Amino acid sequence: MYDASVPVFRHYLTRMSGMVERAGREALDARIADSFPASQQFATAAGFTMRIACPLVGREVPDLPEALGPRLAVARALLGSMKPAEFEGAEARIIRHRAGFAELEQTGAEFLHLYGLPNFFFHLTMGYAALRAAGVPLGKADFDGFHQYPEGFSFSQAAPA
């Protein structure tokens, strides 16, 4: 449970921090349709890291700073303080929580894999997409930190496979 949560969350919090720095203040107000603005999407994703990891280890979910940069940094640091041994038995722990107005009860495994990770990536992706729609020059490498493409590469100009 540790490997599927803490390293994943920490990696993508770092990716979010880079996107936020690159975007600038004005672009963070961008939104897709009637969704939250990019800044709130990223703030919500950061909150999900705590809403998911803390119940898995039996900790209270802490309040995070409101300001986006510190929020991302504090969430990453708090995750860094968690140890794999704290997650032992977490897959079977019963987690009671809310999803919108729904009251849910899930095993730790269901909570992480069916609720937590999908919601974290939903908000991360919505923030990324809002920034892209606002013209912030982000690519897949900015999102995941792994992809590389040659300077000036564009999928719209790439030959069909």
C-alpha cells in the first residue's frame, strides 16, 4: 500500500509544483467549462494525498496551507515522513469517508485503488488540461517527468503511425 501511494503522490506533487511555477498566476485561474480553476484542481489533488494516505496509516488528516505552493510542499513533506511499516495491514483496514454527499465504507485497498488514486489523478489532470487550454506550454514530460521529445516536436505535425 505504501509503494502504491506515497512515492506516487510525492512524485506527482513535484510535477504539479513545476507546472504551477511555469504557469504563472494568471494561468492558474484557467478552467475547463464550469470546473474548478487550475489552482483549485491542484490544491484539491494535494488535499487528496492527505485524505488518502493518512487514513491508511491511522493518522488524522492535517490541515494544509491555503496558498498553493506551500500546500504542495507541506503535503510532500508530510508524505515523506510516512514509513512503509505504517502501512502494514492497511489494505484490510475499513475506511469510512465521504465522496461528495455519499457516505462510503471501503477496505483500504478499495479506498486507495478505486477512490483515492483516481480522484487524485482526476484533479491533477484537470489542472494540467486547464493550463494547456490557457496556452501554457506544457507537455507530457511536464506531467509525468519521464517522456522526452525533440525540441519543436508536435503531435499535430507528426506523421500518422
